Amino acid sequence: MFDFFNDITFANKELQWLFLTLPVVLAWYVFKNKTLSAEMTMSSLSGFEKIKPSFKQHLRHLLIVLRLIVLSFLILVLMRPQSRSSFKDVKTEGIDIVIALDISSSMLAKDFKPNRLEAAEELAIKFIDSRPNDRIGLVIFSGESFTQCPLTSDHAVIKNLFSGIKLGMLADGTAIGNGLATSVSRIKDSKAKSKVVILLTDGVNNQGSVAPITAAEIAKAYGIRVYTIGLGTTGKALSFAGIYPDGSYAYEYMDVVIDEKTMTQIADMTGGKYFRATDNDKLKEVYKEIDRLEKTIFEEKNYTNKSEHFLPFAIMAAILLIAEFLLKNTILKSIP
């Protein structure tokens, strides 16, 4: 019952002051009983000591109690108790995103911790977690390209597939054009209002059958925005240099060379943006910037419905009023 009143509002809340009439009615009843009581002077009350109060005497104040309750219910009826239920009709318009990740041997460079590839994977997973309403796919490329995961809303699947990315899965090299073209083919038929490719690489296109600018032109034709990210510090980085006979990796310092001109051109052609990430923190900031630029669309409509709840109080008042009338004219009937 208390929960019920927590959810109730009153259309005529100002009528609550009528409750002040209840003490007045009670005071009038007490005063009337005193003034109408008959008195008799007797020399002794010893003869009445064994007389017990009758059943009617116990119930004689029940009528005023019923009347006060009836008045309380009637005041509540006049105040018009109402419950208000509200709900939202939310339409979510997600964005389809394909992450195109370079997995060439140069991605093992240690200017990122623990290396470029693992840093890119870790931060991509965090980016995916921040986009719960979007479908996301994953394309990997080096000397050739491969769809690791098509567009999916099951983010657990795509995050698990990141763990399966290993050096040597594809022929070595950097086929940026092929990686972008494969990403475009995976998203071009999407019905989403916003289609995005995030392309991460640390080098210069030197493999593949599709030129990066040609792939960008295809993306533009399908209304796909491409955000390009160049991974690598400025100057030299401790980079992968081969594999020792025992299977361990050899490293040496090499110049970091990224085709920023082409990457910028791809982004500009498609309405995206080029970013340079020189370490883990910079890459994290890049993902945050893309997250800010590509916001999921929400359409929200609020509905409010009010229901009247005076009827139960009116019914209770009527029942108690009838009960008072019956008691007053039967069991508790008084002689004028």
C-alpha cells in the first residue's frame, strides 16, 4: 500500500487542506456528547458497581470513527489520485565499422608496448567495447588481405578472433590497397546510415593488385568514410629483422617510414581523417577521437499515461456510509 502512494500524484493537491476539518468534526462530536449527556444526582453509586458496560456502550463511538473515515475517503476522491506511467520509444541507429589491421612483420616493432600489433589489438578491443550498438567487422592484411570476421553485433566473437591473429598468417608485405578494398567489399552493401572503415598500417604500400587510391575511390562511391591511422614513432624504432634458427625474433633499429601523404589523401577523399599514432597513448587518443566523431544515432520519444484512482476510495466511502447508516438505525439506534 505504501508503494502505491509513492507512485500516486493528486490532480487537486490543494484540497489536502480539507483534512483539517476532521479534527473539527471530532471536537464537535466530543462537545456534543458532553452537552447532551443527562445527569442524575444520587446519594450512592454502590448499587451500580456490579453492572458491566453493555455491548452497545463499547460500540457507541464507532459511528464517529466510520464518519471520519468516510470523510477522509471523500477528500481523497476530490483530490483525484492519479498514477503516472511513462515509457520511452528508443530507436537506435548503429554504425557499421570495419577495422582493417596491418599484420605485416614490421608491426612487431617495439616502439609500442609490447609491440605495434599487440597494442593495436588491445586498443581495438577497448574501442569495440565502447560501441555496444554497432556492427563491427575485422579485415587483416599484409602482402594480401583476408576477412577475419564479417560485420557482426556479437562483439564477443570478434574480440576472440583478435587472439587468433599471428605473424605469418598471410604473405608478408604491405598491401594497403587490398586491405582497404576487402574492407569496402565487406561493408558496401550495408543498410546502415553510417559506414566506416578504420585502417591501421605502419608502412608504405608495396604489394597487392589494388592501388590504395583506387580503393579509396571505391569507398567514396559507396559513401564509406575511411579513417586512416599511421602507426610508428618518429625517427628510428627497434624493428623486426628476421627469425633466428631457434625461432626467436631478431631486432635492429630501422627508420620508420609511413606513406602519410597517401593515407591523408585516402581519408580526405572519403570524408574521414588521418591520424598519426607514435605510441600507445597516442593510439588510445586516436580511438577516442574516432569514437567522438562517429556517434551512434538515437531517436527517443517519451510517452506519459495518467490513470485515475479515485474509484476505490469512492467505493470504500459508500460502503462505510451504508454501514454507518445500518448501525445507526439498528444495533446502535438511539431513542430521541
